[in-house]
Amino acid sequence: MTRPAFEPAAEDLETSVDDAIAACEGDARAAVRALLVALDHCRAELEQRNEDIAQLAQDISRGYSRGRWEGLLTDGDVTISDKSDD
């Protein structure tokens, strides 16, 4: 399992857990279900944004960007295509 980029303080985490369960009228399974739905929504939104970034990277001409984006875009799943038709 990967380590999260941000780890809240233990007391903040406990408070958040209590708040999530309270929002679901004390039903822990409903709280987990709601959080899983929210996580799935976040993943889908992130995937869409990654696709948008990939499209943007393809649309920016190589001459215009002059390699400024390469470090940012090639560190992840996005690569800059070398457009010869620009």
C-alpha cells in the first residue's frame, strides 16, 4: 500500500472518522460506503484531469514550449509528443 502524501494528525483523523460516522447516523458501514463513493468520484475526476493534461501536452507545439513542460509532464504518465508538422 502506498503512503499518503498528506497524513493528518492523529486527533484530526479521529475527529474526521467520528464526523463521517455521525453524518451517517452512527452507521459505520454507511460511512465507509459513502467514503468509497467519494473516493471513486475523486479518482474519476483525477483521471479526467490527467487526460485533459495529456491532450494539452499534445496540443502545445514543441517550439512554443521549448522543453519547459518536459520535466513536469514526463514524470507521470503523460509524455510530450514530438510534432513534426508544426
